[in-house]
Amino acid sequence: MSDRTSTEGLELGASESPDGDMAQFLDPGLDFGREDLSPDEATRYLDWCRRVHGEGNLDLVPFAEFFAELDGAGLKRLRRHTAQLALPTAAAVLMWTHTYCVQGFAKGVLYEVIAARELGISRAALVEVLKIAGYFGGPRALNAAGELTLPYLRRWEESETADMMWPAGWTIDPDAFRTGIDHSTAELTSNELELIERWYVRVHGSMPESMHLAAQANPGAFKMNRVRFERLPGVAIPAQLVPLLGLHTAAANGWTSGIRRSFELARFVGVDQSAALTTLHWATVVGGEWLLSDAFEALADVHEPEQGASTKDRALW
């Protein structure tokens, strides 16, 4: 198992990456100075895929053989594209784990879990990410986690992994999303609704009218959905990663409201602006320029609040 867990940025090198650690992990040794894929590069790439995205084979990633045989230049353009993205490597891998799970892509979930294990990410952290995906993706997500990844997790000896290193300021905080409502009952009191409203004002500038309508339509269901949301931060990954998981998945799926809410929540828990915006680029690797445009359009009027002001009173964060 690899112990490459640092998230410190390195100087630009041959990979052209603003984050040398991420580039090192993702780069199988491609030469960006030439467009075509040489036989040696193809061999290195396929070997990398067998190790990082498989258990010694390419069963989970048949796209690798397509790239190697039919679109080597496209592979290089993709890898050169991702080399521009500076994110903590562990966070980047876990984002795709979460997104593939929500999308119901069982093979993708497992090959990202294998990559995460190669990085030294703990089994507990991966389970926590899959549980969060279950909140956003429901049975489809949990089916994707259970189909191929659950048997793999059962064989995993936790002692194989090392502790992860996260960016400064990223901390474990199970209470990061709490409003102060009572999680032990389903009854929504007027005081609890006020606590939720105050949280929305702090995080998003205001509570949408749609949420007021939802609370009126079924107070108990509204509260329990809120309780489920507040319990997303756990004890194995930093609270700052949770909104980035949501942001990545929302961008990859074109969920405008989810992009906005996740972006604002990331800001609330102290995520650096560049990490949040780079997360959008990382997600839209699979969506092309159309989805990239939609993702950033969703944030066109997202603002940072002045002290004591609403989020509509200042320029883009």
C-alpha cells in the first residue's frame, strides 16, 4: 500500500500540475510533449490502472483499454486537463467515490475505493463517504455501494491503512451542521423551526420560501430530513469535505440548487474559495464545457455577506 497522503502543494513540474502530490498519484508517466501515446506509455498507463483501479486486472475499467488502443491522444488531453486541478488528492478521490455512488455506478465506486485504499485512506473514511452518498442517492446509491464494494470492504484489514493528512483548518466536527434542534423526536416545534431559519440566514442568507412550504406540508418529515442532514458530518472525515462531496456531485449532475447550497455551506465551514471552485472543474471533467458553464452560472449571484449582512450584499466570495 502507498503512503502518499500529503496535501501540500509542490512547484510545477513536468506534469504541469499546481499540486504535485495529486499529479504524482494520477500520472502513470505520460509525456505531454508529444500528442500520441507510445507503446511504453500505454503499458505504463494500463499497469497503473490495474494497480490503482483494479485488483491486478482491468475488469472495472474497460475504458482504459479503449484509451490505450483507440484514443491515446484523448487520454493525454484528459490527463493534461486534470493536471491543472489543485486539490488534496484524498479529497479528489473521495469526491468521485461519492459521485459515482450517488449516480449508481457500481464499478466506478469500487475502482475509486481501490484508489483510495492505495492512497492510504482509511476504511472508516470510505464507509462514511458512502453513507453520505446514501443520503443524497438513496437506495440507488446504496445498491451501488453494496453490489461490488461491500464484499471488498469485508475483506479489508483496517490496519493496512495510514492516517490521512488534510489541509490546515480541516477538522473532524460532527456538530458542524447542527442547528440545536432535538434529534430524539420527530415533532417540529415553533422554536425548532426558528432555529432552522436562523441557520439558513447564517449559511445561505435566508431560508427559501420552498422550505417554509415543506415545513408546513409535513412538519415531522421536514424535521427528520433536517436531522438526517445535520448528522452527515461524522468522525472519520473532516466536516469541510462534506459540502465539497455535495458540490462535486451536484455539479456532475447539473443540480443547480445543490451547487449553490453546497458552495455556500462550504464557505460556512471554512473551505478555501479556490478549493470550492476547483471542485467544480474536477466534477465537470465528465460534463464538458456545457456542464462547466451551467455549474458556474449557478453561482453567478452567490455572494459573501458583510458582517451582519445577508449573502446578497457583497461580491462573489
